[in-house]
Amino acid sequence: MSFWKRFGNNRRRYKIIAPRPRLFVLGEKTAEGWHSCFLWCGTFGNYLIGLPRSMEPFKQIIAAKGGVKAILLTREENHFQSSAETLFQFAGAYLIAGDVVPSWQIPSYRHHAVYHHDFRFKWLGKNDGGNSWLIETADCHLLVGRTTVKDQKTCGTDVVMLQESIADNDLEKVVGIPRDIGGLGKFGCSLSEFFTSRRVIHYYNPALPLIAVFDDIEFERNDFEAIGPTARSQLTKLLQEYGASQKSGQLFSMDDNEIHLVGPNRALASDPLDCVTIKDDRLTIVTPTQYWMALLEADIEEPIRQKLAVNFAATLPFNWRKTFPASLVRWEKNSTFMKRLRAKQKNCIEHYKRRRPKGILGAISQ
């Protein structure tokens, strides 16, 4: 009897689907819905994300795809131990764990101790008792154990959310789209397009849930960082024109998202980012200096950070003196890259000095 025919006899209990190229979902039916793990077939080896409760129904499909190089551990419960050890015995797979390596009879490594060419991963910590992972493949990012990609390095890349357990009869629903990729990112792009059509001097990139608006080229307010009264009044009118409802003096809402105009800190000389609150469904409008400081602190890939830094420095002026010590955390003072940033920022400032925009309205420097 062929594998697929024999497997079909158990189709009510076990199921395999291929929602994307090189990605296979191995599903087990439970009383609560579906439990699943995920087989990723890479160029330099295959990886199993999570473990099935029973390995036997999936051994032939794993063997047919060339085995498994490593298991990315999502849950550490003892009832997954047998599956892990079985996979090691017949495929030679080893285990990649989060912060805790279980005492199973299988070679095991912590996440920071291994490197792979076409399957790079970042441990995002614990969530609901399990490990959360952000996995970068040649085709996309895979998010496991979380429903959002807030503050993660996914700019310009397709992100797929994988859920191990769903209370539903449709196994295909274990593969979805993170909330802030399908919602907040598109909302931010739409608002940025509207600002561009109204000649608002601003900067937005989906890598950060922030929109920076033109502030000042003289930087006279050194004690605190805030959007000035003229700019705030202009933004309020524009957001209302855009269709957002004003919930309070600083907070607007539209559809399922919020827009927050950051106000000044109550305490002088406090951190300019103290008043910036990051939420999954919120875009925050900040000054260029606040945006620059957030960019320096954000947990994003360094090549992406450098690209954003160059684009931002060429678009909006910010208070370099206030942020310069923080800049040294990322880049050396006299490096070629820092000299490039300084040149971009100098040309940007000269642009606005010549044009003297009225509030936040005018021609963007690029």
C-alpha cells in the first residue's frame, strides 16, 4: 500500500498541507481542534519547527523530503520527548532550544550557538509557556509563537504567522498574517500617502510604527522635545480631513487603528522617548529627533538600520547634538558612514533654511 493511500485512511486524525512553496504543515486532529508542526525544506537541509505528538504518521513524508537537519523547539513538555528522540534516531536531527535545553536523549544546542545559511532564526523569548521564534528564510519570514512582528526586522519582507494549535476544523487556518503586517503597516503607508498629497514634510517606513514630521531647523527647545503648537494644529486638521476621529486632545482613531500625537514630557531634561508608547494598533507622530533616537534603539537588522538612517538624514533635520552620544553606540565617530550621514544632514538643513516652510507644509528634502 502506498504511503498516500495509507495516510488517507487516517485523514480524520492526520493531515498534511503545503500552503507555500517549501513549507509543509503536519497536522494532528485533537479534541480542541488541530495541533501542528511545520516542515521547511531548505537548500542546505530541512528543518522541523515544533514537534508532533506522534512521529510515526509523518516519518515517510519526512524521509521522502530528505530527512530533517534540525528541530526548532517550540514546546518543552515531556510528551514531545518521544517524537524528538525518534526523529534523531531515524534522521539524525539535533535540537535547537531557547533559553532552556531539555534533558532529552538527543543532541541539543541553545539558539545562539548555531548558525545556518538559508534558515536564520531569532529567539523572541517565552510566550504562553512556549518559545517564540522569528525565522528568516530565502522566501519570507516565519513567525512562531506570537501574533505580531512589532519591533522586529521584517521591513519589506513577506511575513507568515504559524500557529501550532487552533480551535477550528480547517487546518489551513494555522497559517496566517501577523496583525501589524496586515493592518498597521498598510495603515501607515496609506496615511503617509495622504500626507504626501497634502505636502506634509514627514518621514515614514513600516520598519517603525512612527511618523516623523518636520519640527525646526534651529532647535531652540533644548529642554524638551515636542511637536510645536502650529504643527499640532495643522496635523489635527489634516487627520480630521483624512477621516480620523479625535478621541482626546492627542489621540485619534480610524478603523481598528489609533494615531497618537506625542506631547511634551512633564519633566525637563527627561528622555525624549519617555512619552512615546508603542502599541500593536497605534501609529505615533513624533519629532525628527525622537524618530532618530527610536531608530538607534530599535531591534532591527543593521543593514536595514543603516539604510533608514541615510534616507532619514537626507529627508528631515534633527537635533544631532542631542542624539550624538547615542549615535556613537551604533557607529564610530569618524567612520565613513558617519561622515556620509553628516553630509546628508547638512544638505537637508540647508534645504529647509532656504525654503523656510510654514509649519509642517512644504517641499521634502531628498
